[in-house]
Amino acid sequence: MTLEFENELGDIRSVSTQDCPKTIRAQPLLTGDIAPFFSLSGAPNDWRASVFGQKIAERATSILDLVGTRPLVVSFYCPCWGRYARPYLNSLVRLHQDLLVADAELVVFSNESPSVLARQVGGLDFRVAYDAESTVAQRFGVYSEDDPVWERISGISDEAFTPALYVIGPDRRIAYHFLDDNFDRKLDSEVISTIVRNLNNTHYERH
């Protein structure tokens, strides 16, 4: 856009302006989408996440390994969520107990290392993986530098993931998704457990 200004001497000066770029909103994956590839390496209390394009450890466990034997439940957690953080983590702890009964694996990606989380909240008996560069969260569409959570939610000033949970079947297809863009919803453990049991009954052979 070009604007013209006249000064006090009557001289006309043209000034070009550029439109502000529009925010590209994050596009989280939804039910029916294919979950992106990722792998986990390390050991209990020190899992690290990797995606295609990053160096993957020789003995890494990939999403293909995880969904090959039972349904996989993936969630994301940020301790910088403020008042929302601990209740959400507690809901994951309770959900994990239900998933043990329903025969599913829970993996939680965090922007904080498992060792630091252990000091903050104590030991967790499900896999927590450090998504150091937020690459897994970006692939799932629950993190974007161009659409930061802190622009929408007051009380959050750090780079944070959108609260999300996915149930993934053997073909990596997402059978259920939970997104909490406004930080005002709760996980429904009963619905998640039902989806897991349905996947086990229809896609996995049990002896």
C-alpha cells in the first residue's frame, strides 16, 4: 500500500507500507488422520523424542513398535501451563491406571526433561519423553511458533503445547483425539478406555 503525505512546504512524499502477515493458525491432527512418525530413545526417566530428519539412536523404539502390539495413547504436557498443569497431569496419572486395565500404552511428550519433571512432581509410572525442540508437538499440530498459546491464554508466558491427547491404532490412524484450545476441558477417561478396548477387540489378537 502506498500513502502520500504533504509537509508544511506543500511537498508530497510517498511512503510504502507492508501488510502485517496474518497469523497461520496451528492445525492439530484430528480423528482419522495418520499419526506422524517418531521414535523414543534412552531409558526410563530419560526418554528423548526424535522425528524423521533428526538423528535417531540405534536402539530407538518407534511409533511402529509401539502400535504393533497394543493401542497407543499419546498426550502432551507442559509444566508452564500454570494452574492447568497439575490437574491435567493428575488426570493422566488416573488415565494410565485405566489404560493398564484396557491394555494400552501411554506416552507423554513434554517440553521439560523427565529428570526435571521428576524433581517437580515425583516419579511417574508411564513413559514421559523430552520433546526438546518441540518437533513431535509440531508434527501433531499442537505447537506452532507462529501461533503461540500465550497469545490466546492469559497466565502463560512460555512456549507451550496445546493440551492434547490421541488414541492411535496399529495402522497409525488416529481413532480419537482430544484438544483443549481454551484450557477449559477435562479428559474423559471412560471414552478413551472404550476406544482402546474397541481397538483391541477389532485390530489386535489376544491369546
